[in-house]
Amino acid sequence: MRWTRSLIPTLKEEPAEAEAVSHKLMVRAGLVRQLAAGIYITLPLGQRVMDKISAIIREEMNRIGGQEITMPVLHPAELWQQTGRWTTIGEEMFRLHDRGKRQMCLGMTHEEVIAWLAAREIHSYRDLPQIWYQIQTKLRDEARPKSGVLRTREFVMKDSYSLDRDEAGLEQSYERHKEAYCNIFARCGLTFHVVESDPGMMGGAVAHEFMAPSEAGEDEIALCDRCSYSANVELAVSRPRRPVFPNWGLEEVATPGAGTIEEVCRFLQIDPALTIKSLLLVTKNGPLLALLRGDQQLHEKKLMKVTGETRPAHRDEILTHLGAGPGSIGPVGVALPIIADESLREGRYVAGANKDGFHLRGVGPGIHFQPRWADIRQVSNGDQCAHCEGSLRIERVIEVGNIFRLGIKYSVPMKAVYLNEAGEEYPIVMGSYGIGVARIAAAAVEQHHDDQGIVWPAALAPFQLHLLPVNMRDQKTAELAEALYVQLQQEGIETLYDDRDERAGVKFKDADLLGLPLRMTVGTRAVREGMVDLTIRKTGEELQAPLSEAVSKAKSLLSRLTN
Ligand code: ATP
Ligand code: MG
């Protein structure tokens, strides 16, 4: 493609408010433009990247027997009412009315439509198993669209759905998807981890997420350095370090001016792991006390699974319910419901006495108060693995894909059933599997860039070769470049030909920003000595080739870079 005939609006300046590297680079390299909050236009180079990713996804999905379909974006409300998600999903769903005042919504996922279709088209056990997939637009009114195309309100997802006779069938479909996903992400050049995840609103047993390590990610995972344990921190478990418990009896101790865990520990000269951190929270059913070990942090999502939505209590609520300021509250003698983290099951601790300026020493959970036990703490770096002697490492990641076992959660309400060999009716057992196409592109940019710009993995690069004549005003240079462009195209090498009459410095900067795997430079040496330069973007390695061999040399370098 000729640059002068293309829309490649590169920018020197970073977009205002962009934080993620991928956001900055994808805008600067002219891949995307923001139309409104969380709504993007994909420009020609960006489109080529999306098409490459989609092609890889299609190949791998077809390989496991997936059949491509296209489902509508516009859905009648009845489908979502039938499964109950019309009410359980809140403001994330775009809802509207048609001219006949019928309620509709824009599809944020397609389990309902798939189950509707299966209910009509699948009749007997002979029709199963099936895998149906689409690469289609999803709409979600995300609370915080940000980070460029990593989280948008309109985005393209590959979503697939497996239909099986039974759990054993689902297990096979699930494993096939897991393999296909590993192939897809590996072919896209991503470093990734497969981790256990919380099935959330999808329901069903433990699910898996495919996580690409990056600072720009919104998720964190815990990885064991010894065994294969890896999980989203939303459900990761660990064994916290065990402190040395002194032989304390229950007594009140004065702690004047000490309110935070740190201050109390300094005053009493003790390890924070010997204290109880008490948090008064308010749920829709009233206040409750959540307890953690002093050296641990609350994981709000884990707590939410136990209690529903909560908010921290205000100062006056703390005084009313516990009779002391936030620095001196504790669980002993309290009439409120108490949820204690599992790490407090054993030992004696220092906790607030519900009396300003005082703490209790020697508090025994389960002895001096009766809590409900739950895992509500955040796993932290260096915790011991719950399954072996290894230690856990926390990594920030981008979720690029996930897989869920849905079971019969959607087929039952949608009456998606089949008849078995004996003519008995059974609900179809379903699975659901998603991948974000633009999110893969952004994750690839996050993982592959340098100070100058993007360094595309060859499989995703919008073009393979950047043909760069240094001076288009020099007639000989221009002629050589034109001839090379023709040859490169004949050889089937995807070439971006920078035929602009621009300063060399501008062209080189743009080439680095765009990050195509190989650059072919036609400079003065080409004119004088018949030599062109080939530069590998990733390593900066430079090679020379005579004009007559330039194209074949480029071809062999590219095949090395692709494999
Ligand atoms: P997240 O936790 O990031 O919101 P999700 O759990 O809602 O993702 P799914 O609904 O299962 O994700 O969607 C499948 C895939 O679609 C995700 O793994 C991700 O790659 C992509 N995806 C989800 N939401 C967005 C979004 N708002 N913008 C871009 N891609 C998205
Ligand atoms: Mg989401």
C-alpha cells in the first residue's frame, strides 16, 4: 500500500489523558480514533491488525469443529426476561424501545440467543455436540471505559458456545476450547497465563481466564513458583505466614493515641500479624463487622460474594454501633454479625476494646466472639501456596479471554432440550467462551513496544515490510523504490510503501512508531552502490543486500521472523 494513498494519521503528541502505553501508541500510530467515551473508529492499519487476529481465531475455532454464525446485536427483551438477566444485569445493558414500544436491548453477550436457537433447531441426541461461534460487536455501558481499546463500550468479541448431551461432553468441549485458546494467544505473540477464575454472572463451576501480563491490566493473578497453581486474586487462596503467638491471657491495655494497626504495633512492640483489623461495613440489611489479620488487606470482591454490596460506615455510625472511634473498635461483646477471615482461626490477638484509647490483648476468635468464617483477604506477594511449599507471586494482567462451563443454567429457562436414546427429554449442557479481538491487539502492543513505538509480532503486523525511500525528490531513488515495490508485491510480501515526500527523519520516526517487522531502506547507497539496507525492528539488526537480491533476502528474513 502506498502511504500517499492511505489514511495513516500518525501523531507526534500523545493523546491527552491516555495512560496505557497501548492507548498512546495505537492513537499515535494512526490505528484508531476515539469518537466518544469508550467508542472508537478503527482506521485502516488498525483494521488490518483486527483482521489478522480474527483470521487466527477463525482458523483455530474451525480446527476444533466450530461453525461460524452471526447473531443479531439487537435483541427482544423477552429472551433476557426468560433467563432473568433482564433484571439481574443493571446499567451495563443498553436498553431501548422500538417504534411499536416493544422493549429491546443491545447484546452484551449471546447465551440467550444461542439457547433460543438451540431450543428450536436441536431435537435429538444425534444433533449433539455442536460448537457455534461468531465474531461480532458487543455493547456494554461500561462504568469506566478507559485505557484506549482495552475497555470500550462497543467492541468486537469472538464468542463461542458449546452444546452437549451431558457433563462429560461439556468437559471435552471445554478442554478443546482451552487448547484452541492457547494456540490463538501463542500465535498472536502474547505471553499469557491460564488461571482459575470466578464464574460470576455466568454461573457454573470454576472457570478459566487467559491473562496477558501487563502493567495496564485491571486484574491481578497469583502464580505459584513451584506447582501449577494459578488463579485470579478474586478467588486465589494462600497460607499466610504463621506468627509466633505469645502466651496472652485476656486483658485490657491502654493504647493512648494509637489508632492505626501500625501505631498500635509500635506502641505495644508487636508483629502486625498479632492484631485484628476491624472494619464496620454497612450492607442493605444493616451493619456488620469484618475482621482481618492486621497484616492483611480486605478483598472487596471476595467479601461481596459473602455479604452483597457494602460500604464503609461513617464515623457517627461507628460511634453509634460500637461506642468508640474507628481506631479502637473490635469484635468482643459486639451484637452485630461478624465475618472473620480464615487466617484468624488460630491464635490470640490484640483488637480494639470499643473504648477510645484502649485495646484488648489475648482475644481468641471463636472463644471471645463467634464469627462467620470466610476467605475475604487479598492474597499477597510471598504468601505460601495453599497446595505446596512454593510461594505465590502476584502479577498484574489483562484478561484477553475466558471460558465458562454454563451447564444447564440457560438451557432450562430457555427450554433448550433434546431427546436421548430412550426418548427422554434432557436440557442441553452448555459452555460459553469469549475473546476480545481489540483487546488482543492492545495487549500485544503492551507486551511488544519500546521507546520509539510498537514492535508488532509478525503475525499481527498490519504489513510485513516497510519500504522507505529516504529521498523521493531524487529521481533515481524514487525509481528504485518503485521497482522494489512492484517486485515485493509480486512476491506476495505485504508492503507499506512510504512514498511521501517527507524528510528522512520523519519517515524513520514513523517507521519505528508503526513497528512493522522489517524495514527496507533505499538511500544514497542504493543509488551509488546498488545496496539497500534491511533493518529488523525488534532487534535493530541491520543487513545489506544488493538490489538484485533485496527482495529474496527480505523474504527469507520475514519467514524467519514469522516462525
Ligand atoms: P472484564 O472482566 O474485562 O470486564 P468480562 O469478564 O466482562 O471482561 P466477557 O464478558 O467474558 O468478559 O468477555 C469475553 C472477552 O471479551 C474478555 O475476555 C475480553 O477479552 C473482552 N472484553 C470484555 N469486555 C470488554 C470491553 N469492554 N472492551 C473490550 N474488550 C472486552
Ligand atoms: Mg466485563
